[in-house]
Amino acid sequence: MNLEDAHLFVAVATADSLSGAARRIGRSPAAVSAALKRLEALTEVRLVQRSTRSMSLTPEGRDFQHTCQVLIDTWEEGRRRMRGARDGVSGPVRISAPVDIAHQHVAGLAAEFVAQHPGVQVTLHVADAWASLPGDDVDVAIRYGRLDDSTLVGTRLGGAERMVVATPGLVDTTQPEHPRQLGELPTLAWLAHEQPFTRWTLNRRREAVTVETQPLLCGDGAVVRRWCLDGLGFAWKSRIDVIDDLRASRLVDVFPDWRGEAIPITALMPAGRMRAVRVQALVEHLRRRFRVLLSR
């Protein structure tokens, strides 16, 4: 297999159809189909399930896509190093981040990084659904929560405690004095990967309380924050998602002595892939800036 084959298979893996892959790489559908059959003969496995109307990768095809992407990335990074770029920080970086943190923080920090390194081209994918590394063609995925995938490596950007926030007007109207009251108040929460956050556990020194809530739910964290700013209820949010709102007094910390668990914020990358200088530099930039952000 050569580099051209690797590019061809990645195009097939990320396209909706063989004709779409053919257009992307400037080949005819017949040529792409023939090349795919040759690769399947070479690997001795079925790489793509295809019919007249649809196409999907087999599990072996997913593994082979990863192999091809590693080959492409290694070649591109080696070529870039040989060119002797001025500071080594140039080329494309593909980032995935949740909606709220992307809009409020990652987008600005990525733009800041590009201003420092004009040779870098950033593509930012914004979605609360988790990107599949390496399947979704992403170099760095920003995620909340603990790393439980051994095929990924992570750099911790920081940790953000969950907290209960609301508008000053709502707090003045309802005047909650204890987290237990949340079960009887209007609440808002994120629907994470079809798992609703309805059980809220808050800690105060050695005391802990778990409250069963019936929140208005949304799978988009930015919408939950919007609802909260509109005064629709008490929201269970990570501090980093509302840090600017708290500083501007748009929202208040309802129970300042009580906190939920600290959720790790991690920059994840595929394991085993040669990480380009630009990717490493971007992750370090995010780590430094998040440390400053969370120290406020």
C-alpha cells in the first residue's frame, strides 16, 4: 500500500458514497471502486459494506482508516519538518468541543493561537455529541469527564465544579435556603448522551445531600444556559460554563457553600498517532489559558 491508497481510503471512509469520495480526490467512481477492491484483496478483509444506495465501514474498515490516517499524518509531519518551517507551528488542526465551552472559551482561544501562529489553519467542530477519534477526522477533542478509553491520550486542561446557578431575580423571588428545596423548584439540566442529570449531589465540608429534581432538559448545554439566563429555573452547570455570567452578575451562585463534584476538562488525542508540533502547541496553549481562566 502507498500514500495514494491511504488518501483514497480516508476519502472513502469520510464520504457518503463512492461517487462522493471520487469527486473529493478527482478520480472516477469506477477507479475508486477498483482501488477499494484491490485494498480489500491486499488486506484480505471486507473494509466497506456497500449497496446501490448506501455505504458503511466494517469494524476492520474503521481500524484500517486509523492506519491510513496515521500514515498520512506521519508523512505530512515528516515533510513539514524537512521543510524547516520557521517555528514548526503550521498546518491544519481539527478541534471538537461541546457547544457552551466552544462558544464561550475555545473559539476565542483558538483564534488567539492562530494570531500567534499565522501558519496554522484551525477547524472547530462544535457539538455536544462526542466526536469519535480518529473516525471523525479530529486531532483534539475537548471533553468533560474522566478518560475511560485506552485508545486515547489526554492532557488535563483543568477541573470545573458543578454548581447551582440562577438569575438574581429568580433567587429574590423564591429565596431558597437549602439545596433540598430544589426538588420543589423549577430546575434546568443537560441531557448528556441520553442520560438526564436529575440527581444532583452537593457537598458542604463533610455534609452531602442528593436531590431528585424534575428539570427541563436539553441535549445542548448552551440552550440550558440560555434558559437559565431567561429566568426559567435553577440550573446545574459546570462553573466554567457560567464563569463570565457570574462575574457580570447575570447569574448568581445560589448555594455558595455547596458544590458538586469537580469535572475534569481534558484535551483528548488518538493514541499511537505521531502528534504534530502544531497540535502539541495548541494543546499547551489551551492548558495555560484554562489554568488562568479557572483561577479567577
